[in-house]
Amino acid sequence: MNHIRYVEYNAVHDGSFVFDVPEGHDCWLLVLTHTPAFFRVDGSLQEYPAKSAVLFPPFSPIYYCACGDRYENDWLRFDSDEEYVSSLPVQGIPFSLPDADYCHNLFQLLTWKNAFPGAHNERITGQLLQLLFSELQEASLKIPGSLSSHYHELVNLRKSIYNSPQLPWSVPDMARQLHLSEGYMQVVYKNTFGISCMDDCINARIRLAKDQLRYTGKTIAAISEFCGYHNVEHFCRQFKRITGESPRSFRASAEKRNPDRLP
């Protein structure tokens, strides 16, 4: 069971901000930083980067403050007897979030559901918290310092690729977007995701093509163009290389499994 006492996202403070509660709260406090901040850990102040999270258990000392002329965070005060909260491996110490934007979006949803009560709010709030803590669990197990300094920008780039694979993605454009040299961008992308940026683009396009072949009646040429290809033969070659089947064969197999395909 969970109960949200208060939740806020994009809370902004000036450089004089200090939050000091030596005796702690009588509930859980979760903080997600958008700017660097000082946290007191093991009796000393340490600076932690933006896109960090920290969970303070009930009745544990809390101290953090701005380390620049501006401090911004998301925060949540809540009660919970759920194991996914109490079992978080790292508590009272900030840790980096590989996908801080995802966590921030969940904070927004929690804020809105908490502000505007509804018949199913308790269930929805519980599900949102479980999603949030699943991400926190995974992030807390990563080795400190293991993330590339460009990790968050790379994740956002990859999200864009998979959301819009039909766009004319190219190494020069991606490198410009990340303000990196082409060679270095390709190296850090592959080191981060285990696949080259252009192979990732191809996989994203083939993923979209498979959906179109399964659930639409578009011609293969139309699907090729829809997925960003200017040459249907090139599309067919890449599709077969990735899937082991031609688009026509893939569609025929899909129709046998799903005869109610959309026209």
C-alpha cells in the first residue's frame, strides 16, 4: 500500500537553497535532481551531478543544498509498505539515472494523479510507483562512473531513432546533434548500446516495416517508402538480411497467423 503525501516536479530554487532535516521525516523521501547538488553522505558534503536520484528512508538524516546559482529537482514524500521500495539497494546515497527523462515523466504523472483525484487513483498511483522503482532498482545496481559522459544524450538520440526511423538518419547529422566528431560519436554509440548507430537505424526501420506488413494492406513499395527507403530493392535486401525472409514471405506467414489483418 502506498500513500502520497506530496509530490512535485521541476521545483526550482535559487543558489541559497538548503534542505536540512537532521531527524529525517516520518515517511519516505525520494529526490531526483535536474541540476548538480551537494548531499551529506557519511558526514561529509559531496557533490553529485544532475540526473541523480536518492531515497531517504523514514527517520534518517536529510541534508542537501544547491551547489550553483540554481537548484531544480523532482521530489516525493510518501508512505509505503511495499517491498519494492524498502528493498532498493542504495538508500541515503545519490546514484546516477541512465534514463532520467523516463523517471521525470513518471514524476509528472504521479503529480497529476495526486492533484486530481479519481476512482482508480490508488491503483494507478501504485502502478506508477512500481514502474518508477523498477527503473531505480536497475539504476542503483550500475557501477558508479560506468556511464559515458554522453550517455543521456545518446539515450535520447536512440529514442528519437526508434520513434521516427523513417527520417533520413546519417552519421554526420547524429554527430552534429550530439556536438561530437563523427568518429567519436560512432565509437561511444557502439560502446554504449553494443550496436553501431547506422545498424540501429536499420533495425528500427525493419521493426517498423514488420508492423506495417503484419497489420496494413499497403504495397511493399509503399511500406518501403513509409519506412524511409528510396529504393524498394534496397529495402527488400536489408529486410531479408535482418529477418531471413523477404517482405512478401514475411507477410504471407503473418497472414496465416493473423487472418484478421487490417485492410
